[in-house]
Amino acid sequence: MSDRRSPHRATEPVPRSRSGAVGRRSPRTGTEPVRAQSALRLRLLLSAVFLPLFLAGAAYFAVWAADAASGDSPGRGTLVVVAVVCGALALLAAADLLVVTRRLRHERVNGTLRSGNGTL
């Protein structure tokens, strides 16, 4: 196969081992990093801030739902849904907090934490 835009450069199909979950991934162009790194310390900060907020929100809405009468607005069902969503977001923040701390610990042990490349 050849690319119409640049006929001198043949493109090879992506091997099956590199295909993504939803179709095939594009082949590397050479401009993206081989191992992209996220801002782990920012993720740590966001998880540490939002975990207690979502826990407090889940507790607040659960107590509000328990005290809601049958004719109150918002209804008990709505408050339970909001409490469950806050609880799920708290679990997600806790999981992210664990992943980020494990990755930071691994980088510290291996000495791969570089502060000069934009990630702290």
C-alpha cells in the first residue's frame, strides 16, 4: 500500500499485537513520546483534595435522604442517587490516590523522577 500524499513512502499495516480495543491504533509518527507521563503530583493534589469532599458530600446527601419526608423536594430517591454518585467519585479518587502514590514511590526508588521535563 502507498500513501497518496507521499507516494514514495509506503505504509505498512499495523500489526495485530498493536491494535487497540476499539479498532486499530495509528502507527507512531515519531513526534509523540514513547512513554507519555502525566503530571503525577497534580493528580496527587487533586485526589487528595477531592477525596474528602466527595466523602463529605456522600455522607451529607445520605443523611439528607434519610431525613427526607415523602413530600419533600428533592425526593429521597434523587438524594440517594446523588449520595451514590458522590460515593463512587470518592472511590475513584481513592483509587487514583493509591495509583499515583505507588507510581511516585516507584519513580523515587528507580530514580526516574525528572523535574526538568515539565512533570514534577
